[in-house]
Amino acid sequence: MSNLYDADLHMHTTASDGGYTPTELIKKCHDVGLTYVSITDHDTVQGVKEAIEEGKKLGIHVIPGIELSTYARRTSIHILGYGLNINHRVLLETLEDQRKQREERMSLIIERLSQVGVTLHAEDVLKYVDGGSIGRPHIARALLEKGYVQSVSEAFDRFLAIGKPCYVPKRREMTPEEAVELIHNSGGVAVIAHPIYYELDDYLESFIVEMGVDGVEVYHRDHDENATAHYEHWTTMLEEKYQIRLLRTGGSDFHHEAYGRQLVPLGEKRVANELAEELIAAIARR
Ligand code: AMP
Ligand code: FE
Ligand code: FE
Ligand code: ZN
């Protein structure tokens, strides 16, 4: 096991709301010296194959990944899946259903926007979409381009976030339990993404134990020193309390330098190679 910090297990491409194609992103990973990476697009594995192929050319180990959007306890909970079989039939059917639901939701959000005097057309949004998952960030970028907001964050704060006037849920949001089952059934390991976002540690504790969740994203760009220490401690506490083993993962959640929740360049948030190696070993055991 090495003690290098050249891993990043959480990032997005144009298959969902990232700004670079899988090939471009893996090239960027190479430029900043990453050696273990995972593409974790929202509700799609469309970018994985291309990323793996580019990784082979550049000597980067690309772990197949996904970030599933789920809804519980009045909030959006993201579940990361690693090492899944990206050709699994039920997985692909479920993701296709999610893709359609995201398309429907886009139209409903555009309708809501028109009710508050904001005119947007489907084409304004779709020009940012690459055939994969349509997300609110694409709508936010259209609002930015049309001058309705000054930033993607402002679009969320004023219109798109949960509780704001133009928020619309998907017709049927996946539950965290369904997400873990889907990941397990397609041969992957399931990890709770950026737990600091939810403030639901007690719920997550029983969820981890009951569903056999495999790990926690302890290291994330939005986990400050306190949050990181908290989740390191929490993960160890759960292992001891329930006599289970949990993976620790982490990453940058990189989308693009110019948009995303934070405008941190790729390569600034890195995690230990050891975590990636343990993740790969856990995938191999499944
Ligand atoms: P969706 O997939 O449509 O549910 O959109 C969720 C995505 O929107 C997240 O993964 C983030 O990339 C992005 N997002 C959420 N909140 C914000 C925010 N306040 N500012 C910028 N991007 C955000
Ligand atoms: Fe995103
Ligand atoms: Fe997320
Ligand atoms: Zn993400």
C-alpha cells in the first residue's frame, strides 16, 4: 500500500452535469497527476466506458461509478455506486426511466419558471445536455445565459433548490433503499455521498446497518476539517458498534472550474491511494 494522495473518487462529466467529456476529464486527471479516479455521473453510466478507455491510454485506473439521486426525509440523498456492471439490464432500464423522468421534470420546471415571469425554452436547456441526465444545473446555466441570474448558485437559491418556487420533484423519486439494492444487484458497492449535506446521521446509521451499505464518503470537497473528523469518528464508531466494516471514500465532486457548488479546480481535493485500493479490493470480493 502506498501513502500517495493521487486518488479522486467522485467527479462528473458531460454525461450528466459536468463540463468536460469523459475523455477530456481523464486527460485533465492525467495533467494533475491523478492515478485512481472514478466517474460518478448523476443517474447514468453513459460516460464510464469512454473514461476507462482513455484511462488505459494514460495509465490511470478508472473505477466504474455512478451517483444515484434519491429522496427521503424531505431531502435529496445521493448514493455512490462503484464497480457495478455497466451493462446490467435492470440497471440500464432503471436509469433509462430516470432519464425520462428528468426530461419530464425539466418541462415542468420550465412551466413553473414561466409562472414567475421567467421565459425559457427546452432548447435553451438541452443545448447543454449530451444525451445523458438532464439536471437542474443545465437549467441554471440557461438562466445564467439569458441573464436571469448572475451565477448557477443564484439560480438554485432563487428558483431551483428544494423549497424554492420552481422546484419540482421527479414523478417518482428513488428511495435510498432502492438505490442500494440496485447497486448491489448490479455487482457494485454502495457508499453514502457527502453525508454533511443531510444532517441525518441517526437515520443514516440505521440505513447503513439495515441495507448493508458498504461505505461512507468521509472525504469530500465540502467536508471541512470538522466534518471530516466527525465522519472519520462516526464511521469507526459504527464499525465497532455493529461489528461491520465500512469503506471510506472521497473526492472532489468536480463538475467544471466555472460552475458547480464550488469553483475548485481539479486536483486540489485528493484522497489517499490506499482508499482507492481498498475500494477496488472490496469490489473484487463482491
Ligand atoms: P439534480 O440532478 O437536478 O437533482 O441537480 C443536483 C445537482 O445540482 C447537484 O449534484 C449539484 O451538481 C448541483 N447543485 C445543487 N445545489 C447547487 C448549488 N447551490 N449551486 C450549484 N450547483 C448546485
Ligand atoms: Fe452535480
Ligand atoms: Fe452529490
Ligand atoms: Zn457529485
